[in-house]
Amino acid sequence: MSDWTMAEAWTLEQAIASIQQTEDASQRYYAAWWLGKFRVEDERAIAALLDALKDEVDRSPDGGYPLRRNAAKALGKLNNPAAVEPLIDCLSSDDYYVRESAAQSLEMLGDRRAIPALRLLLAGGIAAAVKAEGKPHLVQPYEAVIEALGTLGATEVVEEIQPFLEHDFEKIRYATLRALYQLTQDASYAQKLMEALKGDKLQLRRSALLDLGAIGYVPAGTAIANCFAENSLKLIALKGILESQLQRSSEQLDADSQQLMTLMDNLL
């Protein structure tokens, strides 16, 4: 049995003991994953993950903090406001992937207190959004930051993020379209994401699918269903749109909701 399979069979007590010990880094890493995957909201789990955000023991060859990364990811799934300030602190980490995980989790937690710190990561604008020297990534996790600002309703950053529509990286352009639609409700941004569903690269079509699902853009339903991508991803995107539409219609099954459900049924 693999370590990963064994981890799935843990109890809460075993997971907490595993993340707190310091002899086996892989067990600590798996424990953080386990607590997030199973959305363990026990206060002991939250405390253990918050402690892991300050870990100095688990270091990668490039100087990063793997345990901190996984702990930050897990905390976004646990819906506990106690994680907000520690995750905001993580946005100033010298580990790119810790900053990225923190931005993603702050988006999930939906707390607007994160906006000023997220905004700081856009300092220098598109001119500063270049590859980090000797690294496979940019200097900041722009995609995650821009998506978080959109979800958090940071209308004050519209002018700051608009230039990222011209960035060389397609996923950053898509994240910007997604955020600008959320912040302005200008349908032209969502329609450009729909155009991306016709692109040549599967990976980028997948990104556009998920972005359209995240913004709940109902007119994209048929285009999503017809997109050349995995049905599983199309279902995720359509489910996101359906959930948004049900919220807008006070949980009533209107014509748009029924059409979305039909599209989903046809993909099963």
C-alpha cells in the first residue's frame, strides 16, 4: 500500500500527529493535503495548519517551503476566518508557490481584507510581470492574484488590471478577462473568453472553460457544451454557471437553468 493510500485511511488524530512530527517530511505534506481534501474543520486541524504556515524544517532544493504551500492550500477549503490574516502574511513569503497558494485560498475564503495585500503584488503593472531569473515562473503569481481580486469584488483595481489584457501569457489574459467581467459586468469580456473556447491548445480551452464557469456566464452554456474538451471539465463549468444562475433566480428553475441542466444531461 502506498503512503498516499495509507494517508487516505487516516483518522483526524493520526493526521494531526503526522503534521506535527518533524522526522518524516512526506507524512507532514500528506497530512496537510488530507486535512484540506476532507475539509476537516476541527479547531485542532486549523491550529495545526496555521502552525505549518510558519514551518522552517521542510525545505525544497530551491529553498521553497513545500509544507507551507500545502497548508495554505488546505486552509482555503476550511472556511475558517482565523486563516485570513495568516494567509495574508503568506503573500509576502519569498516562496512564489506559497504566495500563489495563499492567493488562491484567500479567493476561496472571500474576505475583502485580503485586497490591499493582493493589490501590492501587482506593483509595477504589466511591465514588471516578467519571468523570475532562473525560475520557470513569473515574479508574481499574477493569474491567481487577478482571479482573487475579481472574486473579491475589488472594483478599485479595474484600471490596474486592464493592462494585463495585453500580457504575453494567455492564462493571465484569461484571468484578466474573468476578473474584469466580475468587476464590471461588461459582457464583452466574457465573450472574449467564449472565443478562447475555439483555440488550438487544449490546455487553454480548459482554462477558458473553467473561467466561464467561475463567472457564471449563462450565454456561454452551449459553447461550453460544444467545446473540444473533456466532458468532465465541461460539466464542472456548466455546474458553476447553473449554481450562479440559481442564486440569481432565488433557487427557482427558470428557462436558463433548465437549459443548462439539459446541456449537462446530454454530456453524461
